Amino acid sequence: MFLIYYKIKFLLKKLSSSKLLVLGFLSYILLGTILVSFPFSKKVDVSFIDNLFNITSAVSTTGLVTTSISDSYTIFGQIIIMLFFQLGGIGYMSLSTFILLFRGKQISDTRKNILTSEYSIPKDFRIQDFVYKLVLFTIFIETIGTLILYFEFKAAGVENSFYSAIFHTISAFATAGFSLNNNSLEDFKFNTIVNVTISILCYLGALGFIVIMDLYNSIRIREYKISFTTKVIVGATFIILFIETPLFYFFEPSISSYSSGNKLLVSFFQIMTASTTAGFNSLNIGVLSHSSLVLILFCMIIGASPSGTGGGIKTTAFIALLASTFSILKGETYISFFGNRIPLSRLFSAVSSATIYLLTLLVGTFLLSITENFTFMEIVFEITSALGTVGLSMGITGNLSTFAKYILVIIMFIGRVGPLSIGFALLSKEREEHDTIKDADLAV
């Protein structure tokens, strides 16, 4: 037994950090699928593919489900799913590393490499400090979120309001989009406190701990300078919000009968949940106009921050591609954005990530177009949501064929681990070294 253990440990040490990252998430999915397959985890009979799909969705913090979470799983099963989208949100290696640090243990170089591979960690961040503060920050934010939602849910007469508050808080901060309600947050579409609380949790998760710490340090320390990456992430995130919210407000016909305040609230929330890749919905996505669906598709494709819990090609990669286009149009021989040169290594990463992302999107759409009897928009929307780890759907997830569910499982997994990490894991022949991120560099 010990010989097998050390043999496996030796083989794992020879793998690159990208391969270990892929194997780690795969092991989580396997373990989670086993746990929710036990009879005491389910209220009704749930097939293997549905358990696999729902757990993959949890680990990838997507939120697409083929069965109702509250109707299909017992409290134990629901807690298992909640645990796995919590782990998926903070990173599969973060919690175990935190426990080791808490016990005074040293973390290995292998763990450091995996954490560096999973997060875009600047060179001046100590891995130990990063993980410790990340977990404490998560506990602090989720405690506050739970308390606020608890009082609102209790006032609204929600059954098991404290448990529901915990579930939705963790889901929001992990940008997972899982809900105990079969219609997500449609019953709270006009509740300002619930909408704002969920939105703040989603933005904190989507921006990522590194960005939050960067902003916090700039307020606390006068001489501290915000990194270029943080400026790009925050700027791109809120520019998308401020451009798309008014467009949704004015051009979505299904909300025309709402008051101005309620129209603004639902418009803001739906764009927020798409751009943070959280996946909650306060409106029925299936009845939205094509113009609104295009706005949401754009948000889902761009996605969130590279150091956050969201998916997509990432805001920084999108900005790098835009900067490249503008630099070429201006006839410049280098790539710059607001006076900051973007290193070619960062641009190559952005191009590679976007290329793999779009190829995966095309292949997934093609395969589902062959086997599924849905409209093209419904299929594109579903694939984009899965790859961006968003979780919004036009209502077709539960009616997908078994083949389509397996395809989406693969796509959600690629979306969570990252297209570039998947490429490294499949093609790299030796352990890759991560570049350090300088202040004027752009993490992608």
C-alpha cells in the first residue's frame, strides 16, 4: 500500500502544474458525483449523467442544472453541492493549503505551482499570505452576506430562511448561480436589498481577491499605487455594466410595463449576473428579446477577472486584444494601452486563450446542432453559458439528450480550468514556468 502511495506521489511530482490542476478538478468532480449518488443524498431517482452534470456545474461554478436542486436532493445532497461550488469558487487547492498553514505546516513547491497556475498571482504576493487572507476574506464576506439575506428571506416568508441565505450567499460569492428556487431569484426581482446584496457578492467574487486587496491597499496606504491589471479589470467590468444596462433598460420589451425604478433594477441585475458569470436570473431568460440575449451573450463571452471565480475569455484578455487591434490600426510597432506597453507574452496568452475558447464554442454549438431539436439561439446561448461558467439558460438544460449533457460537462470543465490551462495540460511536454507579473503587465 505504501509502495503504491509513494509511486503515485512520485508520478504526480513529475507532472506540470497545469496537468495537476486538471487532475485536481477531475478528482473533485468524481468525488462529488459519488457523494450525491448515494441514496440518502437524493429525494428521487437521479441518473448518473444528471449527478455528474450537476456536480461538474458546481465544481466549475456554472449553475446549469438538469434537475431541480431542491426537489431532487435531500439536505445532505444540497450541502454536498454547496460545498463543491464553494471549493470550486476559492480553488480546489486553497482550502487544503489553508488547513496546512493553520496547523503550522509548510506547503510544498508543487502546491505553490498549482496555486500560481490557478490564480494570476503577482510576484510580490507570498503564496502563504495569499491563501490565508483569501480564506479569511471569504469567511468574512459570506458571513455578512448570509446575515443580510437571512433577514430579507425571513421577512419574505422563505422556508428555512437561514439555510437558504447561506446557500445563496456562497453561490453568489462563488459566482455559481445555484439557487434553491426553481425560478432562481425571479420572486425577488423587485427586492432592492436582495438584488444589491447578491450583486455585491457577485462582483467581489468576479473581481477576485487580488484586485480587492489592491484596491484596499490603495485606500489604506497613501503611497501605494494600483497595478495596471487592477485598473484594466475594474475599468472594463464597470464600462460593460454602464453601457449595457441602459441598452437593456430601453430595448427589452418584456419589462416595458415596470416602473422606472424596477426597470433599472432588473436591467442592472441581469447584466451584472451575466458579466460576473454568476448566472442568477430575476427575469425569465426564455422570453427575452434577441437584442437582450445578444447583450447577455457578449457579457458571458467576455467574462470576469482572471483572478476571480468567474469564467469567459476574461476582461484582461479582451482588453489585450482590443489594444492590439488599435495599435495595429495606428501603425504602431508595439502594443500599448493607455500608455502602458503590453508584453508580447501576455498578448500571445490572450490570443491563445481566445482562440481555444472560440474553437470550443464552435465545436460545442456544431455538435448540439446535430443532436438537439432546439433553435440556434437556444443552443448558442446554452453553450456560451456553459463555457463561460455562467449558468443562464433559455430553459433547455433539463431537456437535453444524454449526449448533449456529456458535451456540456466537458465544456463546463474547460471553462472552469481555463482554455489555456487545458491546452498546456494536453500539449506541454515539460513543466512550464509562470512569468512574474510586473506592475504594467496585464494578467490574462
